[in-house]
Amino acid sequence: MNAKDSNIKALDYIKKTFPGFQIRKPAYNQLKYSLRFQLGPDEPSPYDSDTEIYNEEYFTETVKRASAIFQTVFDDEDNVIVIYQEFAWKKHRIRRHSYLFKQFNRLIWNTVKFKKVSHVYEAEKRDKWNRAVIQIKASQINYKDILTGISNQDFGNREPRVDGELYFINTDKGIIYHMYDDRGMDVISSDKSAIQPIYDKHKDWILDYNRKEIDEVFKK
């Protein structure tokens, strides 16, 4: 299968399995069944406001929660579509040798599709994005390192960094996993039974702002 065929297959799966889903933030509430988790703890804060020194406990807890949820969503042999997109400013392109792509083991490059997409958020011509579509096994993803990079994206001098937007789609279970930054994560599905176990196991981390509406759907 060449890269074009691989990309069509991935996008067809998304369209058929998740009707109405658009690859953009917020993922929460785009599908019938949605979970939103708080990753960054209330205390400590990301950094001391007086010294501007980072509280590493905050980032450790953020990645711990994100990783635990990832492990619940994905089994090693699950097939995963990874969609990564960055805003296309000037002539910027997604770099194959970036930190992100180094976190995929045994990646077959001729199955990775790079393309430009428009109107992700706005109708204006300037709303252009670079997108990469990858099909891979969950066991090939160094997810803790990727999630660490996402947790650092809003803190300019922290490394490693993963900028842009990243969506992990479990094609065996029909679940979309999207960590949007250090603060939180959305896990969504068209099938309640697919994400009920995720709610049951990690409900203590549900974002308080959305807890009532989420509990009404998933609380047994």
C-alpha cells in the first residue's frame, strides 16, 4: 500500500466511524460520548510565581495521568492512526527529523502522508495547516516522551517540546485520544461501551467543570 492509499484508508475510517468529527480542538463533545480529564493538578502550580522556577512535581503528575489514561485506551497490539498538524506559517513544513517523529519506532516512511489542509478553524485563506497521517501499532509509540513534549508546549524554555495538535485514534476500539496541553485531555467515541471502562478507572481525574454532565452519562 502506498502513502496515498494509506492516507485514504485512514481518513475513510475516521469519516465512517466518527460521523461529524472534525480534526480540530476541542475534541470534547464532537462525538456522542466524551470524557474530559484534568491532567495538571491544582497544587502545585506549574511554577513559583515569585521565582519563576518550574515545579517539576506539576509536570510529573501531568504526564503520569496522561500516560495512565493512554495505557487504558491502548493495548500494545492495537492499530493506531496518528494525526499531527501544525499551523502553516510562511514556508514552514513538518520536519521528519523533529523530536516527535523520533518517538515512533520502526516507522515506515512511505506509509506516512504529509499534506496541506485549509479551513481547519476559519474560512479565511490564511487558515492553512500542515498535517501528517501515520498508521502504526500502539507498541511502536514512545507515548510517555510524546506526552512529556505536549505538557511542555506552553512553556517556552522547557524541552522536549511537541507543538501543534496531536490525535491518537484507536481503530480497534473506536476511540480518539487528544491531549491538548498540560492542563487536560479529551477522550471521545461514538460508542459508549468503548470508553465506559476509561471513565470507570479514571473518573477521579474528570475535570470538575464538566463532571456533572459526564457523570450523568457514565455513572452507573
